[in-house]
Amino acid sequence: MHKASVDNRTRVLNAARELLQTRGINAFSHRDLAERVGIKSSSVHYYFPTKEDLGVALIRSYQHELTEFFEATATLPTVIERLTRFCGLFEGTAKAGGRLCLAGMLASDFATLGPSLQSEVRAFFQLVEAWLAAQAALSKPERSPAANADLSQLAFSLLEGVLLSARVFDDPDRTRRAARHIQQLFGSPSVQTNTVGIEVAHVFLLGHLSMDRFIWS
């Protein structure tokens, strides 16, 4: 593939990523992408014949980035430091022009996705929950595997939900407050809060309702 072709494919992916994270996968077309990138609509179809192909490419790229992130943070000495870095990804997303998590946006349209894209989205969520469960196990070895799994689902639901409320209220700092509660849930002695506040309970419910739309297998 020629360099210009590779560059155009990357530009299409970048434009699609922005649109997906701000509008959702069903709210833009190949023509919209062509206009943004400055190429013909037929060229977009050449790179990604269907919306399904485009979505799969996007979520695979997103998962690759996350895997590299997990590998890079594995050398950090404490669970809390790794969690802080992970939660920072959500804070960065909240500050990036009203974007939401790419996987979370796909999850909100899960029923409309094709089987291959559904499978990729589910795999992404499972990757994140497995990593969070591993951090939970490290933070308190006496905690049971079932409790670690529950905690990982709670934490991820909270983070996905806080992105929604941060967008609604134009308040990216909500992600930072959610991160403090997650540290508490994982057992950080430095977090001096005794209850999960109304805001945190609310954003957890938002995230849980969004994630509950999956058909888990």
C-alpha cells in the first residue's frame, strides 16, 4: 500500500474515532468521513467497506493502546499508582472536547452492532475488568475472586458513568472525584471517605445501566 493510501486510511480512522466518541457510531456516514478527510466517499469504502469493518478497526486499535498502557504501568510499585494512571485516562477523555470512551459509546449502541463488532466490544470490556480484578486481588489478597470480580465491574461502571455526567454538567473534575472513591473501594488507606456520595452512586447507576445492555456470554 502506498504511503498516501496509508496516510488517508489513518486520517479516516482518526476522523471516525472523533465522531464515534462524540456522536456514536450510528450518527455519521462514510460520506461524513469523506468530507472531513477531503477524499471521495468511494475511497472510504475502499478502506472500510462497511460500518462494521470501520468499528472493528477502531475498537482493535483502542484495545491495542490499552494493552500497551497496561504493560507500561505494570512497573509502577503500587496498585493505587496504577489505578490513578488508569483513572487518568478517563479524566483525559472528559477534557477532550466532550468525548466519551470509545468502547462505552459502542456499548450504548450494542444492540445495533453486527456480531463481529459486538464480540470485539465485549472482549474490550472483559480485558478491562480482568485487569481491574487483578489489581483488586493485589490490593487485598484475602479478598475472594468473586469479590474481586464484583469490584472490577463496580469500578468500571463508575468510570463509564462519570464520563456521562461530566459531559452533561461540563465538569471533567467529576472523574477525579470518582477516582478517589475507586481508590477507597480498592483499599487505599490515604482516602479518608467513609461513604460513597450521592454523585458517585448516580454515576455508577448511569454506567451500570449502559453496560447492562450487553448480552454477556
